[in-house]
Amino acid sequence: MESIDWDYQRRKCHLLMPKYIMDALKRFNCKCPKRIQNAPHCHIAPQYGAKQQFVQEEKESEATMNEKLYIQQVLGTFLYYARAVNSTMLVALSAIAANQAAPTIATLTKLEQFLDYAASQEEAILTYHPSDMVLAVHSKASYLSESKAHSCANCHLYCSTHAEYPPNNGAVLTITQIIIAVMPSAAGAEVGAKVDSLC
């Protein structure tokens, strides 16, 4: 399933999974969307100038048992691919997985957008470059982007060189998780992401 392509002349290593997405989309009877989808999950528009941002309530009917099983199968199939080579899918998969125990129609809508994204993108290739083996970390948070007023922390760990701004490299580990505590502000979410990346 996975393939490692060594480029000895340029001193690079490429990790890829040829035809994995195509086979997964065929398994779940997904068709290519009419419009290219470049966002793996829905965008929550910020309310500029507001002193507080409130979460919208989700009052949706629950998904059936067959739909719940379908959601779980899609998550398992694409999580394997996302962890291996395409970390751009992790945030969307994390958001959908948070609701898989009691999915709603909104969860299915998120899943449809994710599948459209997967069908719209080229196959991912993760490239590793030679480095000084200095562990570098990028961390980021998104405020009120998850259900029930939660925020999301993202952390990308990679080996790089000694520099003030280390150049990016293939991921050693990419983590996306929901911050358990409800953060009071976007700055609080960023601090929570920093703490989560250190733990």
C-alpha cells in the first residue's frame, strides 16, 4: 500500500500511497464533485469587532445506524491515509470523529464535504530532506471551531536545522486534537495549543 521513493541524487525521500484515495472513493461510491472542493471542513466566519463570539446551536436529527456505520468506516479508511502521508485531512477527520458516537445530519454534511475534498485533491506525497536532526514544532489553535464551544489544537513536529525559523520537512508526527477545556478567547486557545504540543 505505502511506497517509498528514494531520490539519491537530490538526497530526498518521498512517502506516498498510490491509488489509495481512488480505491477508497470507489469503495464508498463517491463521485467526483461538480465543483472542486479545496476546504476539507466548513469555515466558521469570524465576527469582527464583536467582544464575544458565540457558538451556534446544532439542532439536527440523528443519523441512522447504517449512516453511523458508514461514518465510522470512512473515518477509519481515511485516517490511515491522513496519518501516513496527508496531514491536511486530520482537522476535518478529528471534527467528524468527535461526533461519531452520536452523529447527526450535520455530521453527514461534514463528511460529504470531506469526501469532496478528497476527490478534488491530487495524491499527497510526503517528502523528507536531510537535516541536522533538530526537532522543530509548529503549533496552532482554532477558536470555537469544534462542537460544544471547543477549540482545536494542531501540532506539527519535524526534524530540521539550527535556524531561527527552521525550514519545514516531512512530519515526524502531526497531532490534531480537541482542547477539552472551553477557552475564553482565541489567545487562550493558542496558549492551550502550546501546552498540548509540549505534553
